[in-house]
Amino acid sequence: MKLKNILISFAVILTSLFVTTVKAETVPNSISFNGEDAESLFGSDYLGHGSTLRFALKRTTEGKNVYCTEIHDDWFYSGTRTFTLGSATSSRIAYVINKGDHITGDRKKDYFITGLAVWYLIDPNDSTFTHFDLNAGTYKGFSSDVVKEIAKLVNGSKNYSYVTPTIKINGNSFTLSSDKKYYVSTMNVKTTGSINEYRVSLTGAPSGTIVTDTNGNVKSTFASNTGFIVKVPVSSIKSLSTSMSVNVDATGYVYKAYVYVPKDNSIQSVAAGYNEDVNIGDKIDLKLDINTSVEITKTDATTSKELAGAHLVVKNAKGAIVDEWTSTNEVHVIKNLVPGKYTLTETIAPEGYTKSEETIGFEVYADGTVTKVEMKNYPKKDVYISKQDATTGKELPGATLVLKNSKGKVVDEWVSGDTPHKVKVKLQAGKYTLTETIAPEGYELSKETVEFTVEKDGSVKKPVIMLNYPNNPGTVYISKQDVTTGKELPGAYLEIKNADGVVVEAWISSDTPHKVQGLEPGKYTLTETIAPEGYELSKETVEFTVKEDGTTDGMVVMYNKPDVVEVPNTASFKTITASLIGLIIIGLGSMMIYKNYKKNEEN
């Protein structure tokens, strides 16, 4: 089989914006003043040159600075009075009040400057400013740092407006990462207004999905106007369609100023500034659709050509049939198989061929990895011997092989080629053994003896295959196999430990033997920590030795048994039931005989 044309289409659907504004309890309905707390500020101290301006530095009873909005009204200097919340000021006044608390570092001077800037915005033509030239930064023709600071505040306020913060998210299509471990999508976030940072959360995301910055650091909080990346693990994709939502939210603020009005109209109204919190958010829905296309090939083992007439069945991990068909001269294609493990079996062999008894396991991967799956049939009454590279499964020329019958007599001997060897003589029914006397160049000599049986019709039930491993000193091949089929078994978690019990290699088995390099001469053990799905955990400890020349005594193999659920034998149950009934009948008969005996004895 060949897994091809893994087409991944992604739809990014932007859903409706959800923005809610919630005012924090920062703007009071009233504020109070104690008249004795007012401090007098004089223009002669800050402007000089005969200025007669007089200010009252005003603070609420909570200590908050406020500024007069009626230039020529009076202030009070005794008792306590309460002012009521009125309307918002212009955004320019809010800007001046916000910036005015930290200008020169002199608390009183800063208040004097800010208060005059507020007055200037209310009425720049008032008589108070007769001798002010903000463009020149002078008072009565003399350079004045106070006037220059007033000009900065007034000019700076021109660009300030009451802007409600917003946040908007846009996403790119998912792409497969270079290491094929994640599907990644870059999210762009745009904010307006005063927002320092925003938060990211996911809804309905597959297990293990993470959010990172552009440097790969896992985070949930990001600075305004920076993006982030969503990474979905390929291993968590279990269906053809996956949906999730990416949510962003933030707490921004708007700095506003409000007028507070006294009951006494002769007293100045005042302006106070506050930060108003605004909670905002947005979300985007992502949908990941995977289209899989799997090719199943049924071939003649001797020619590798497509073979028509075989009835084949594909089942999922739960044993449910997902497809069945009769092979033709064309490759069979199965579309939209859900990522997961599957098995391929043959129920009817093509005419003139021996039925394949093997069960081929394969996996459809969500990362687009191509897996080749092929099932072969051998012609009836002909026995073919395949000599293969254990790491690639390809035919291996150059091996000298010997075939013997059950009596030890050599019935065929040959050197392997690029195709399976057809035994030249007609083999009688019985058991046979295959051994290797000379290994192909660059390969270790196979020390195994392959046994097989020729049936009465001259066929064999399973392909006769002998493997060779490359002769690489210091390289050990570890094979994890199904004990019932001898096929490589993916999905097992394996560990190699040295003589001191230190783990020197750990991996997950695949559909080819695992290659370990660089092992020092000495004794090692192989153990399994997690069994493949559908198999029992292997409790054996396989020991092997790396010799001084870096070689081992053949292949290191560990087996797993299928996790079979035992079903009661109904035939046995019937036998037990029948036996019980028989015992009951015998018991009843004995009682009747005993009663008759007693009756006769009494007579």
C-alpha cells in the first residue's frame, strides 16, 4: 500500500466580534472637600514680573487633585462641601489633567501649570492670558518655563481623543512544521487605544495544543500588537475534521475627566480625571480538514505485477471493516481513512495462487507520512524463497542458501538474486529447513534456520523469507515483532540499559527494525515499558552482548502477543451442562432403587 496525496485543506472562519465594555467603579458620583485643606498658589512665585494671579490648590478628602473650570468664581476655605458628578469634559482637558501631575517634580508648581493649561483650553482669550505668549513661551515678554510647559500641554492635547480600546485577531492557514510534529498557525493581533497586554485561551483544541511566541516560548499573555503561534500536535489529530476556537481578551482603559458641580453656584466647579477600565475580546474559529488517500497493491511475489482476483479486507483498530474489494490489475485506492491503525487481510486468493495468511498492519498518519503497504501472493505448487535486507525489505543478491528436507538431505542450493528464488525441484509434502552458508558482501551471516511446511497440494501457507543485516561494526538492530506473524510491530516503547542499569537508548518501535549505533562492548538488556495498542506488555528481558569487534550474535528480537479477549467455549459449556444433567438423573435413579430396596426388606 502506498499512502499518497495527503491533502490538507484548512478553513479559517472569522466569527462575530464580541466586545463588551465594563466600567470599573472608579468614577464616584460625588466628591468632598475640606476648605481648610486648600493651599494658596501665587503667580508672583511662578511667573514673577508683577503677576497677581492667585490659585487655590484643591484636593478631595481622599487626596485627589482637581482643577477649577470656572475661571473667575470663588473657592471656599472653611467647612466641608460635597460636589456632584456632572458631564465629561473635553478630551483635551482630560489629557492636560492626566499629564499635569508629573511635569517638573515640584508638586505645587505642577498644579499651577496644569490649572492654567485647563483655563487656557476653556477660554484662551480670557483676560488672565493677556500677557501670555504660548508660541514664544513668554510672560510679559520674558521667557517663562511655566508658559513653555503650558504650551506643551495645550499642544499635546490636540492629538488626544476618547478612544475605546479594541482588539482584533486574524489567523493564517495551518501548515505542517518542518519536524512534522505540529500543525502551526500564526495569529496576528491588532489593538487600538490604551492596552498593555492581552491574554490567549483555546476552546475545543485537541489535547496537547500549545500557544507560543515567535521564539517558541509557551505563553498565555502577550504585549499589545504582537502576534502568537498556535501549535496542534499531529499525534492528537484523530479525525478528518477538527475544529477549535482561539480567544483573545484584554483589559484596556480610557482616561477621562469629569466636571463636579457644587450646590452653591458662586463656588467654582472642578474637573477630576479617572482611568475607566474596558474589558474587550475577540475570537476566531479554526477548522482543520484532512483528506487522505491510501493505495493498496496486491502483487505476484515473483514478478511484482498487480494481481487480479484476490478478495481483500481492511479493518480499523476496533476490528470493524472499513473497506473490502476484489483486486484488479490496477492499484486500489481508499479515500478519507481516519488517522489510525489498520489491518489488511486476504479472504480469497487469486486463481492459481496460494492464499496469503499474513495480516499486514499499517497506519494512516495525520502528518502526511507516506507508508507503503503491499500484499504478495505466490503461485501454487511452486515454492519461492526470498532473501531480504532486514532494514529495507528489498531482495538481497549474493547469499548462498541451502534447502534441506526433514531427513537433512539437500534438495536445492543457490545464490540469491534480485527476485525470489523458485525452487527447481518439486517438493514433496513435509517439513523443510533453509540456512545460509555465505552472506552477501557487506552483510552479517544469518545464523537462523528458517523452517516451513509444504502442504499436500505442493504449496506453503506463508512466504519463506530469510533476512540479513548490514555488517556495520558497532551497529545493533532491534526488531519488535508480532509473535503470531513475525511482522515488525510499531508503537512499542523500548529501552536499552547497559550492565550498570543506565538507559543508553530509548525509542518507539516502527515498521522497520531500530538501528542503534555506538554501543561499547559489553552486556545489555532490552525491555518494554509500554506495549503497542492491541498487544500484551512483554515482561521478558532480552539480553545481548556487543563483542569487542562491535558485532552481536545475530538480530536482537522481542515479541508481543495480541491482547486477545477470552470467550467461553460454548461446546465445553454444553458438555459440562450435559454431565450435570447426567449426574442428576443417576442420583434420582439411585434414590428410587434405595426406596424399592427398603420396601422389599420390610415385606
